[in-house]
Amino acid sequence: SEVAIERLEGLAAANRPWEMVVSYQDPHYPLQPQPGYAALFHGRPMPRRPGQWDAVEPHIPTYSPRSPRPVAHDPQWQRYGGDLDEYLRLYQAQVCQLDAELGRVFAELRALGQEERPIVIVTSDHGRHLPEFGDFQNHGGVCHGCRHIPFLAIGPDTPADRTVNERRYQIDIAPTVGELLG
């Protein structure tokens, strides 16, 4: 957010069309929210629907980055392995942290008088992998989390209160933005 905010100041001053991509890792493995955000959820019970999640191991060894093997040597497993509540607390902390960081960028847009000007797109590399929809297979797979990717577009020429249910692909994002920009 620091770099984005610094660049926004220069782009706004230039008074010409501009584009900026801001990318965040969170919320994603490894779950490492800043301590202040983790403290917001420390010890809180995490609600679940009856019968869901009860036997789920929240730690999934990864290959990119590669988790330490054996799993007992992985610091992330040591932090929340076998403890789904702790995993969910850390995940919620990262969602909260990401929300706060995006809020800082939007606040800067408002402060610079640019809030009506840009097209803002918020998306992800995949959706949420939930056990009730089948286990995580791999990025780009057919599991629910890979097929349902969040996409939010905000801007002066984007329709308000519209939900698109037809199949779309992330490869469609660049041409869509190009069309919106004219």
C-alpha cells in the first residue's frame, strides 16, 4: 500500500490517463497476518455450520513455495496444524488486514480527488477452497474454489448492482478494462 499511495500522488498530479496494478498476497498461504490483526481474533471461537469442518486438517502442504517436509517441521503446521479454529482466526485476520490496506488506497484516492476517476478491479488467483465443495486440487483445477473467483469492478462506467452469472475467464479482464478505458 505504501508504494501504491506514493505512486498515486504522482499519477494524480500528472493530470493525464493512468494505470496502476496493486497486488497483495493476503489472504493466502502462509497465513501470516500482522500481529495487531491476529490479536483481533485471538481466542475467538470461529462459527461453523453443523457437521462441517469437523474432521478437516487445515494445513495443506504446498509446492510453491514448498512446505518443509516432514510436515511437523513446517512452521505453519506448528502454528495451526490440527487446529482449525486457529487456522480460521488467522485467515480472518488476513482478510481484515487486506481490507484495511485496500481502505488506505481508497482513502488516498479520495484525498487526491481521484475517487470518481479510476476503474478499480479487485480479484484473486482463486476463490475460497472450502471442504464442503471438495478438497483443494491445484490452482486452475476444477474444484469449487478454482472455478468461483471473486471479481469486483468499480468505476464511472461500470454498471452498479450487477451480478454476472455467465462463465467468464480471467483472461477477459485486460480486454474488458481496455474497452472501459476506450
